[in-house]
Amino acid sequence: KELFAKLKINQATCFWRDVYSNGFLKGEDVENQGEFPQENSVDAIFLDLPQPWLALDHSKKMIKKGGRICCFSPCIEQVQKTAIELKQLGWKNLETLECLKRHFERRVKQEQSLFDDVQKKVCTEQNKR
């Protein structure tokens, strides 16, 4: 909520609950606080769950026609299970993206001077003696 407020995104709803069991609609789980969306009322759902395929049936009930769902999964097996479930639920235009974090090492190439070459030759000749 703080991040959305900082980015001035005021049409986002955030809440914490067991979406595997309870889905996204207001239910009898009194622990949850916050606003609940209505069925077929959201443009997109972002799932960052260990088993997102278990929440897809609930997600489909929430998303407007033409809406999108995004699942974050670190393992290809999770992606495969999710894709299979999405297809079974009638989702179209599935797309999988891989996000990689790479560290690049910056190296500065030092130019050798004539002095360095002379110094190496002198040291090498002294070592031969």
C-alpha cells in the first residue's frame, strides 16, 4: 500500500489472506482487513505464491473480460503447472518471460607505457645474471 501511495497509484487494492482457500471475495475469514473487490471487477491480479495454479480458479472469477493475470515463479516446474491450469481454465495468449539479474564487472584497461616495458626488460636481465 505504501509503494502504491508513493507511486500515486490510487486504484490498487491490497490485502493479505489465504487465496488458496478463501479466494479474493469477502468471506468469513475475519482476520482479513481492507477492501474487497467484487466479482468480475479487477483489471489484473499479481500472484507471488509458491503454488499459483491453486489460486487461478479464484482469480478467474475476479478478473474483468480482457483482464490479465501475472504469476511470479522461480522454477520452470511451477511455470509449467500454472500454464497447464491456465489453459484448462480457458485463458488465452499465455506468455512466459524470464527475468535475469546479471552482475557486470567493470574493468579498466591500463595502458602500458614505454617506461613499463623498459622496467620489465631491466628486471628480466638482472634476474638472468
